[in-house]
Amino acid sequence: METKRLSNKTKAAPSLRKLSKIRAADPLIERERANYDHPLPSREYILQVLTEQGVPVAFERLCELLDIADFEREPFSRRLGAMAREAQLLQNRRNDWLIPDKADLLKGRVQGHPDGFGFLVREDKGPDLFLSEKEMAKALHGDHVIARIVGMDRKGRPEGKIVEVTERANRQVVGRVFEEHGVYYVVAENKRISQDILIAPPEKGDRKALRPKAGQVVMIEIIEQPSKQSQPIGRVIEILGNYADPGMEIEIALRKHELPFEFSKDALAETKKIPDAVRKSDWKGREDLTQLPLVTIDGETAKDFDDAVYCERQGKGYRLIVAIADVSHYVADGSALDKESQERGNSVYFPRRVIPMLPEKLSNGLCSLNPQVERLCMVCDMDVSATGAIKQYRFYAAVIWSHARLTYTEVAAALYDKDAAALEKIGALLPFLENLDALYRVLAKARSKRGAIDFETVETRMVFDDLGKILRIEPYERNDAHRVIEECMLAANVCASDFLKEREHPALYRVHEGPTPERLVKLRDFLGTFGLQLAGGDEPHAKDYAALIDKIAGRPDKQLLQTVMLRSLRQAIYSPDNVGHFGLAYESYTHFTSPIRRYPDLLIHRAIKSALAGRRYDTLNWEQVGLACSATERRADDATRDVDAWLKCWYMQDRIGEVFAGSISSVVPFGIFVALDTVFVEGLVHVSDLGRDYFHFDEKQHAMVGERTGKRYRLSDRVRVQLVRVDLDQNKIDFRLAEE
């Protein structure tokens, strides 16, 4: 097809397609071009050609389409540049040319769905685009793409077409091997990656190539990303073992969520140079608290002891000392250990296994406040009044000698049950523990007066046999010994926050904002149906929530109301912007007490040390670090949730057919989730199993309502269900309503 850029005066001239085949140095070309009114294609024609292509076009290909001769390339490139400056065109990361947003091209990240379709989460925060299964064949979950709107799907959602993948998110994938007709492929453990990944056959003679068997779990490296024409292809780089091997659920979670679990050579080399014990040179500039009877109080299985406490009577009030492991003394800013800690963000606690933020030599050794050894600490030394107010405090570096490693169970048995064995073990430490308990009662009253929210929740733990299989899941009761330590840590964290805020020093605050206006409206509408009100107007205080919780304390529907109230609140995050902590009713709050297992706490230690020395620790991009620490915290939660779900599925797989009592824990458009009473497992009753009726989701009432019968299944309602299916691959448990 001849180009349309020739004027009417030059219709008899040879086409540019033909001219482009003539040597660029031929003077005939110069004379022919000189006769053209428009030697280069117009902007309108360039846009027309790009629109017809429907995809980003490389410069070389665009030159071919527009018959650009070699000597025209430089001025043509300048024309494209001018169009880009005027936002008529743009270049992607591969330097291909495309039409920008006014041509309905949108940037975003692909969010896959286990059923094969997906969504484009737009960078401009506009409504997500639905991506059909056909479109999802071009990309994997997490990929960054450019797409355009092509219409509306059958549900009225804007539907997108992927124009180009600009950034691939998946280089390595963990999954399970399957074999079909001699072809091996991997099904990813991340169910948002719904495409099967073909395993490339090893090259002939390659003895080192890994050859997995069907049913094994492997780590693969993607060597060919998916496209419109082909499936993704991967090479096996690690065989983890069989799917049902003990501990495999953790190995999968580590790789699925990209949790760092092996320390770098540089980090290990630095750790090796660290001494095994506190040296005399480490005492310089530190106060000696080794004679003070500080103790650690933790759970039975804990090995990393961040904090030690001591309390004495001081007039009508108390002196509270909270000594926290001085991790910053050993982990220098910018070191390999520091970079490793920042990448991990926090320790991750799985059933029977911990992925520590710091190497074991530090986390369980030199930084852990083990009993009867010298340890370096940062101390918060507080004077607390008889009404629970912190009158003054002081931060300083010290050396301590923990006098005992106690457990919550032992302390509770001694203080509250007067157990003879516990009292004998605690011995002369008992008066100091009694002081701690008395201080806790004072702080608890101040907490209530402050209006902190105290939702009642049931924590559970899994009990395993020697082979690593679950024997049972049981409730884990928090006693007052837990609350003693919790109040001590809260007090130290508040002082750390106040210390840095008063000095206008950069910090990472632990912030928790109140409900959004939208959530507040929904909550009040829901409470109104029960004749209840949440005080506080458009900006309720934590006190208003706490007052309502007290008001509903004796009601049979308390759990329902409390759950809806809890879900109205936002998630706590780390941020340099101090907006307060809504749930705890603090105007300023940060994390200081766990530097062994939380990176933000390590940063707070460095900031306090800098402020004490008259310096500023502000070499960080605090906002960026806050976002990263919040993300690693969510990553850890997601990973542990996956492991717990798999273990619960494994535990329930032999109980199909059994009937259980439980409560509705969540209501969604496709059914109800039921939490069982005695085994503490949750599963789904699909909407199709709710009864012979058309059930509709009532979001405001958190209920499924039958169209004909009016039957309602509402959050926290009691039901009896029968276990009908356990899917270990999907981590799903399915129930159906049991007949009365």
C-alpha cells in the first residue's frame, strides 16, 4: 500500500516504498524528496498507523511501516520526540512508541484470580479493569502491563485488553509437578498464577539437570514468559521433596511469599566476627545494672528474649525499668547484617519453626537477654504515679544480668494460684513480681480511663506429635502475667515515642487511624438496626468504641457486634507521620521493645542513641522504610496464615462426614464461613448449600437472606455443619448445613 503523505501535486512521483529501496546516497532521492510538500509523514498519519497496529511499535518497525529512508531517520526521530513532548506519544521501558492515556491506554499491575481471569489494578487509582482468561494468558499475577478499555463485561465492569507487559514480576515460582502424556508441568502454589508452567526438558548429556517426579514440590526459574501464543516455560532449579513431607508447608510458604530464609555470606561473615560474650570494652559509657534483679517473662517455647523488667515501690508510686536488648550495638547502620535485617523486616513465627530477622548467634545468643549472663541493653527508666501517669523517664545504655528466665505460666501460678512449686522456683524474686503486678493494676485502670479499645479474641495453638503431625488445636488463654508484661512494654514504647517527638527527631511511628467515613456510615447503619449508637459524631474516639463494648458486654449477640466494630477499623502501619494510635488511644506511639525481631524497633534504638548524643539519625527515607516494614509485616502474616490453613486442612482430612457446631465468622456473596467451636477450624458453606431458595447477600446486615423463605444467616449466628470436602491443594474446607 502506498503512503498517503504525498500531496496532489506529486501523484506521478514514485512511491516512497520504492524510493526506500534506492541507495540513500543516490542524488535522485534528494531531488525526488525536494519535490514533496511533506518529506516526513504528518503527525496525524503517525497516530493513525499506531492506532491501526493496536500495540506499542519499535522504532525500526515504525520506520518500515512509514517507509522512512535511512537519511530521514534523524529528522523522523526528532518529530517523534516533539510529539512525545506534547503528550501525543509516549515510549515504554523498551523504548517502543505507543499512544498514551487519551487513547485509553492505562498502566497497572495484574491481579490474578484462581479461576483464570484477573484484574488490572490501575496506577491512576481508577476502577479496576476486568481481564478475561484469554487476556490473562499473556501475563502472570503481579506483572506490570499497559492495557486499554475495550468495553464492559456481563457484570457491567470495565473490561481491559493487555497491550504490552512492561515488567515481569515472576522470575521464580514454587509449585507442584504434574505429568500428562509424558509432558511435565508445574501448578504454582500461588493460586493467583492460574497458568500451568511447562518444564523444559533437560538438554541431552546434561547430568546435572534436575529431573523431578510427579507429585514433588519444586522451585522453577521461568525461562520463557507467557505470551498470546505460548504458555510459560520453566527450568527446575530446586527439588524440595514430596508434597506431604513434614514441614513442606513451611518450605512452600517461604518461597511463595518470597521470604528471605538464608543469610547472605557477607551477613554471616560479619556475624562470625562478633564476640560470643560481652567484653569489658563494651561497658564504656554504660550504667551497671547487673545487681538489679531484672527478669525476663516469656512463653514456654520462646528463645529470643528482647526485654527484662524490674519494679520497685517509690513513695506512693513505682519505679519501672524496662531493659531492651541493644541490637544496634552489634548491627551497624549500613552493614550487611543491617541490610539483611531490613530486607526481612521482622522474624516470622511458624508452628515449630522460626525464620529469624537476625542470625541465631545474635537472636538466641548475644542479643537475647538469657539468664545469668551479662547483656548490653537500652533502658527506659520510668517513674509512674499511683494513678498510672508516667511522671518522668530516662533513656540510657546499660549492662544487665538477668536473674531468671520465667514463663507466664510460672508467674501466674506463683502470684495468683500461690502454687508451691512456682513459689519455690521464684524464691526471693517474689516481692519484685508483686510490685510488677501492683503496677499493672494501676496501669490497667489508666488504660481504661484513657479509653483504649480491648476486643476479646480467642487465640489458638497447634499441638504436634513427634512426627510433626497435629494432635489437636486448642485455645491459648492469656493470663494476667501476659498483661503485666504488655503494660510494661506499652509504657516503654510511649516514652520512646515521646522522647523522639519532643526532640523533633525523625522516627517511625506505629500509627493506627480511626474508621474511614464510609466504614463509619456502614457501622452506624448496622448498629442502628439493633437500637445501638456509637457516640463521637464524625470523628469518634477510641473511648466511644470502648464505651459501646462495655454496653454490649452481657448481650448474646456481643460477638456479632464486636466483630463488625473491629472490621470498621483500619490496619496499623509504620509511618514517619505521627497521627496517633486509635486503638490504644495514644497520641503518639512507636515500637521500641523488640529489636531482635522487628526492624522498626532497631531504627528507634538508633534514633534514641543519636538524640542522646546530640546528633540526628536522618540518613534514611523514613517514609519508604515505613512502607517497606509495613509490607514485610503483611508478608509474614500472609505466609503464616497459609501454613496454618494447610495444617488445619491436613488435620481435618480424616474427619469427612462428621458434624460440628459453630458460629458464622464471615458472610460473603458466595456463602458463609463457619468457625467450629471445639476444633477451631474455619470452612465455607457455599450459597448453593444454604437451602432450597435463592439466597442474596445483604452487605449492610452481614447476612445471606432467602428470597422466598426469608431465612437469614447472619454473622455470629449458631449453626451445625457437616464436613464434606477438604482440598489440600487449595487450602479449602467445605461444609454443608447439617439437617436438624
